[in-house]
Amino acid sequence: KRDATFYNVASKAMTKGALVIDVAVAVKCFGVATSYLIVIGDLLPEALKAMGARGLVTNREFLITILMAAIIAPLCCLRKLDALRFTSALSLLFVIFVTSVVLAYAVSPSLHVDGEYDE
């Protein structure tokens, strides 16, 4: 059984520069995670308010903290990439769902809320 770690992949790709690749991947992952938290903080409170939520659950800082502590941090602490296979499959399903919704709205103007469709 082979270990699927960032360092092992980097070692196979570039034997002398594995550490450089490993650090670059870590910096990139930190930036991506930060971007996700910013997007979540900007969009999720508004979406929850639109669904009728009120109070602490619509607070930007609260949502970012809870999502980071409950979902993102545990995923970041996994020792092997193999453990992310279920998370990756779930994210792929969400991409397919979002793509389907966007296509449905593009094709059928009757799906637009309050007739907000510009011709």
C-alpha cells in the first residue's frame, strides 16, 4: 500500500525540490482556505437571512468561526490524502448540483423569483 501524502507526491515529481513544492502547496492551500472563509462570510449570512434566520446564526464572525472549527480544521488535520476521498466526492456532487441549478435558471425564465428576468 502506498502512502498518498503531499510530500510523497512532491518527491516523485521533483526529487531535489520536494520541500519547496511541499511549502508551495501549503501556502496555496492556506490562501484557498482563506478565500473560502471570506466567501462564506460574505454570502452565507445573507442567504440565511433570506431563509428567515435571525440572531447569532446570521453573524459573519460566528459563522466563520463555527464552520472553521467544525468542518475546515478537522479536514486540514488529516494525515493522508486518502481520507479526503469522501469529501471530494461530496464536493463533486455539489458542483454538479450548482451547475444544474444555473442551467435550469438559464433555460427557464419562469424559475426566476418575482419576475426578475431581464430580456
